[in-house]
Amino acid sequence: MTIELAIDYIRRRMEELGFGDHYHLRFRHFVMKAKQETEIDGDNQLFILVDPKDSVSIHSVFGIYDVTVDYVNELQYEHQGKIKLKNNSSIIQHVRFIQVIPKDK
């Protein structure tokens, strides 16, 4: 997903959720060591995956992004809540998100 497409998606999604243009954006770039697992606290925020990697799996209440599983019929690029990242590779992987933080109206 390109940054431009992600920004346009975020604008429309936040409008759908009733926030209009009342939100902050942060670019988040996680460097995952070989076989590393980590968790992001994304309560009341959206994390939009902008640079998907085949060797990284992402699980959240919104769904899964993991190209190796065969038990889902759709991979999710939008995540929220407790977000679990796992580098399934034996080398460093980079995972990039845009974090969307709603502001009080």
C-alpha cells in the first residue's frame, strides 16, 4: 500500500467513524530481530500496515495479516487493540505502520 493510498484511506475511515479531521498521524517503523515477537498497545487507535512483509505475521482484534495461514479468507491491513507482531524469518524484518490517534472533538 502506498503512503498516498493509506492517507486517503485514513481520511475516509476517520470520517466514517465520526472523527472528521480530528486525528493525529504518526509513522511507526518497527525493526524486528530474527524470530522476535512483540506487542503494540493500540487501544483507541488505528494502525494501518503500509509495508506488508511475507515473513511477518500480525494479529489483532481486527484480524490477521499472515500470508502463511490458510484458515482466513482475507488479510487485514487495519489493526487495533493489542497488536501482536512476529518475525517468522531468521533475518531482521522491518514493519511500517501509520498510527492514527483520534483527538478529542
